[in-house]
Amino acid sequence: MTGFEYSFNDKRYHTLNYHLKNTFDEKIFKVALDAGFDCPNRDGTVAYGGCTFCSVAGSGDFAGSRVDPIPVQFEKIRGRMQQQKWKKGKYIAYFQSFTNTHAPVHVLREKFEAALEIEGVVGLSIGTRPDCLPDDVVEYLVELNERTYLWVELGLQTIHDRTSRLINRAHDMQCYHDGVNKLRHHGINVCSHIINGLPEEDYDMMMETAQAVADMDVQGIKIHLLHLLKGTPMVKQYEKGRLSFLSQEEYIKLVCDQLEILPKEMVIHRITGDGPIDQLIGPMWSTDKWNVLNSIDDELKKRGSYQGFHYKEKANA
């Protein structure tokens, strides 16, 4: 066994594409939507200003427009996807922008049910924060989990509270653990988001964040590259010298090192990304996403390595 029989096209990590194809026996696409929610870190519920890296679109720069109803957004984005190259398959409605459990349950129900009623939608992926999981919301998520395919994507970004304060994250690690535990108590799949390249973080700190996720009871991870976008509060930190961009070579090595310490069954939802080119300050090499992805593949092959190669279960597991 080589350790990477869980992927297509000789990928050496457990891709979301592979996971979904095995789950549904056909191609599944994620359609990013904006349900019109706010964020507790912007509206004063926990803080103001938002995370310093977050764009005016609430990190949903490629999602639909919130002025459109959910079905209209969905059809517009599906149409664009089909024009590009994807003709056949079914869909997961991805509620991406801002904080998608930051509303009364009756509002959440209106938005999520509208997506589930769309022909071809087989599940939901809901992006949110760990401090936005009150009991009544969790009860509704439990209901959804019983009748559809569901992921809850929880932003972590870093395990280091010093960095969290610097980026105005407005929650600590205990809050994150509590959020994960609430969801996992009911068997809901959790995907943790982390960001490589945050201000004043070095290699060891980023590896510690990945190791912490490896040790959590979470089923998926998104590994993001920090994109500095125009108009975000982080621009001021960059101008003050508190942020320097990772090189492409540094990022590729880091991601491969992180993949090696993650359990092989953990689903890798993302290992890089691209920001809107007209808003991007840096790193500019990130605009060639396919080159980055291919370089990660090449590095793992060069090492003779794969996801989980250096994974060690916790002693008390």
C-alpha cells in the first residue's frame, strides 16, 4: 500500500473531489452563495471591523450576489460553471460569505431550505464561526444532517491567540474547541479553515496550527494562502512591516509538510486559492493556481511522500 489510494490522478492527498465521487458515485460541484448574513465580528456582537484579512465581500469574493434570491444566484453561477467546462453533475450549495449561522433559526431555515429545493442539490456546506453556534442553531443543523449531506466549515485560521488578537479574530482556542465539540457530539462533519502566511507567524507556528487540526475530531481541512486584498485592514499592518509574503517555494514546502502530518482519512477541501486579481496586492504568484497545485504534487512525488506520511495519533487517543 502506497498510502495514497484515496485520490484520483495520482494525487497524494485525500481530495474533496475523490471523497464526493465515492460518496455520490458522480461528479459533485460546490456552488458558492451569499445569503445576506452579517458577521458578529463586524456588527458589534463580539467586535467591530472584522478580521483584518477579510474582504468587503466577507471572504465570498467569488460567491453569488446577495441582492439575488438563493435560486437566482445558484442558476447564475451554475450557468457560468457549465459554460467553462463542467456539463454534468450534481451540486452542494456552499453558503460562503460572512457568517452563515449568524441569524435567527427561521431565517437560516428560509435560506438553506431554498437551496435544498433546487433540482440537483444533494447537500449543504455552511461556513461559519465557532462563536455562532447557539443551541437552537445546532438543533437545526442536526435536523439538516439527518436528511441531507452536510459540512459545517469553521474558521480557525491559527491556534495562536497572539496572532488571533493581531488579526482581530475575536475568539480564542477554547471557543473553537467548544464549537467543534457541539457539532461532533451530533456527528456533524466539520471542516477547519487555516491560513498560512498570517502576520508575524513563522514556519513552526504554522506547523503547530496544522498539528492541532490533525489532533482534533474534524473530518476536513481547508489550507488557505493568505491573500492581501485592497481595502482590508491588514493593508495597514503590511505597510507597517508586520506582514511579509511567503514565496511560492516556501508555501509549497510548508503545505507538503502539513499534509504529511494530517491523518490520511481527513478530507482536504483546499490547499491553495486565488484572490480577485483586481484587488490583490500579493503574493502575486498565487494567481497561477494550477502551477501551485502541480508544484505541490511534484514535491510530494519527489519526496516519495503523501498525506499522513508522518501522522502520529495522540498518545491518549
